[in-house]
Amino acid sequence: MIEERDVAAVAAQLGRAPRGLRAIAHRCPCGLPDVVETAPRLPDGTPFPTLFYLTCPKAASAIGTLEASGLMREMTARLDADPELAAAYEAAHRDYLDRRDAAAKGEGVEPLPEGMQSAGGMPSRVKCLHALVAHELAVPGANPFGREALDRMPDWWRAGSCATTCGTEAGQSPGSDDENRQAL
């Protein structure tokens, strides 16, 4: 069950109503959702391959800075040079697809077609750090490049929450910075 205040926070973060919302997959240290799990098909049946969707605009901005630095190109090059990293990234891809298929089953809808992309360019390239970070936040330890990007990001939440419709303003307890950093 998704609470209305979480739906309101995600809508404020996105600037629109969320589509296909299934669950809050991760919370930012400020207490607000920062990753949602979406249904593999929208209510009208349209395929929606992005299972884990990063909603926090502050985190998205920090990730955009990493992307602009050329990090994705560097990461993709490392896939060819490091078989262990390539295997871990392939495992992340499989994890994503398996979770998306389980979500389809849970929603009672047809899974997405075999061969449809997972997210972020997996398994052969790094195309979108936002998707890889969302995967890593939702499933800690699942995505090596998501973890690496998280480790390079500043503490985006320190300046306050990204949506004022709820969160600590509405009584959610953010916890201590040490507790929250460990959750990442």
C-alpha cells in the first residue's frame, strides 16, 4: 500500500502525477521517496521497461553532473577490459529483468517481450546512470555501476528535501545522517 503523502511527494518531484506506481523502492535520507518501482505496463497496456525510476530531482541533478563528466564512456570502456566487471553488470541486467518479470506477474499483466531492454544500457554499455543508481538504491549490491556512481555523488539531501508537500515537514523522521548514509 502506497501512502497518499508518498504519491504527493513523487508528483511534486516529477512535476506530474506518477504513472504505473507500484511501490516506494527507496527513501532518501531526508525521508522522502527517491526511487519508485513502476509496473512493467502502464494502465493502458503500454510497455514501460523502467522498473526502478529515480524521482528525486536533487539526486538526478547530481547524477547529471556525473554523466556530463564523461563517466559513462569510461565505464563502458571498462566493460571490455574487465571480465569480472562485465559479469557483474550482466548479473545486474538479469536481476533487473527477473524483478521486472516478477512485477508483471504480481500485477497480473503480460511480461514485457523477451529481448526488451532492461535499463541504463545493461548489459553491454552504460547509457543512463539515473537508471543504474535507481537499481542500486532499490536493490543494494545489485548494480556495480550504480554503486560506483552513488559513491561519487555528493550528499544531495543535505540542503533539505526536494519536495515540500510532505517528508519531515509532514512528520516523517529522517533519522541521523550516519544512519541514512549507511542506507545508501
